[in-house]
Amino acid sequence: MTASTADGFGQDFQAAFDQAPVAVAITNPGGVLLSVNPLLGTLLGRRPDELIGRPLFEVCHADDLASAQAACTGLNRGTDRTRELECRLVHGDGRAVSVRVNTSKVLDDTGAASHLVMHIEDITAHHALTDDLLQRAFHDPLTGLPNRDLLSDRLTQALARHERTGEPLTLLYLDLDRFKYVNDTYGHATGDAVLAEVARRLTAALRAGDTAARLGGDEFVMICENTDRREALHIAERITADLAAPHHTDVLEAVVSVPVSIGSATTTHEPRNAADLMHAADLAMYQAKHRHRDVEAQP
């Protein structure tokens, strides 16, 4: 019998064990591997005989080790016969493999756990799909920035922190000036390239804890926590200078410059909800845009 043999369970069980369509392990109550089928070796990139006699916890990701050990202890001590856990195991090449482990407790004649049977399913692809769906749901597809929904959630959380700490919070509302001219003159492909570059420059200007989001079109918002009106003015001036620099695009090698109008709204001593703050910043942005137009209209 090989090291991966399910000792003592008979040839029929051994055949089913070896040919199971999922990775299977049999352990003692403490999680030490007694038998593993070939698929578990494949899943972990290790020979089955390398795993026998080792605690499964040794190949558990460090960040998931405590929850895995707690699940094992809870199953052994509790009345439940099964338990499910999602965690990460470490492949032989060092990468993490996301798995769902369904563990069944087998009792001896005294009612105590004699061993555990684990069905281990690779859910890495499922997690990747879930992450992709979340990315699509809460991020702008063109720029990769948070979208309106994620911005609303982060602004609500930021305001809650402001209420607890009293630290000021400023919202910057940005609108690109003459962006329609860019689209009409150079085409939408160039316009999209400019929007992506604006997002990159805004991201580069972020401080730890700040959020930049795209509302849609040529409108962007930045949440600046622990920032009063004077500090926000400096941030806005820096962003204005950054965005005013020419944007080089790969589309027909176009070089365009897009100025920006920025409005700001800062929390005051009175409670202010997310909608009020957005409205105030939006209004300030339109006032800034009209000032720019007035200046441009002067002879």
C-alpha cells in the first residue's frame, strides 16, 4: 500500500478514494494527514507521500491558520458532524490556492472523533470571477476609478469617521473644461485616452486614505479626509497644475491640454450628510467654471 492509501478501509473504498473527482484527505482529529488522494497532491503541487504524517495546517496560508485551527477544534468538541471552511492552502511553488473544505467527523464506538474526512475544492477561479464582478460593479470601466456607488459608500464612511473624531473632511468636485472640444476635434478615442490619463494623475496625487472617483462623463470627485479648506486649496492648486500639463495620447499622436474647474466643500461644525456635501461641492465647481469663462471672455 502506498503512502496515499486509505489504510483499513477496504479495496472498494480505496478505489473510490483514489478516483474521487475532488481532492480528499483523511486526518486524525488533530488534522494530521493519514491519507490523501492523487488530486490533493495535484492541487498542492506535492507528492502524496510528502504530505502523509504532516498536519494539514502546515500547508495552510499563515493568514488563515487561526481560523482553520479553530474550525478543527470546534468540530472535534462540538455536536456538529460536518463543517465548511474557506481558506487558502500553499502550493509547492509558493502561491496561494483558495479552497473550500467540507469536513466530516467520523465517530468511534465511544462517540469520540476517530478521524476526519475532508473534501477540498479549488475555488480560485470562483474567487477570481467574484473579484472581477465586484470590480465591474463598483469601478468605472474606462479609468478603473471607483464609480458613483463606491464613492457614495466611501463618503458615508468618511463622514462617520468625521463625526467620531471631529477631523475636517473636504470634498473636491472636478469638471474638465472644454472637454467637448477635445472629443469633437480629436475624436472620442482621444477623449477616452485623456480621461484615463486624468484618472492616472489624480491617483498619483492621492494621499493615504484619500479617494478619487469618476462620476461619469468628465466629472471626478476626490474625498480628502483630515483636510480643512486651506489644505484642500493647496491640493486643488496642485491638481490643477498637474492636469494642465499637455496630455500625450497614442491616438494619432495627439497632444491636448485640458484645464479643470474644481469646487470644494468642507464639513463644518453642523452635521452634513453626503448629499449636502456633494451638492455644495458641485455648486462651488460651477461657480469656478463660470469664473473661468468670465476670464476667458475678457478682451
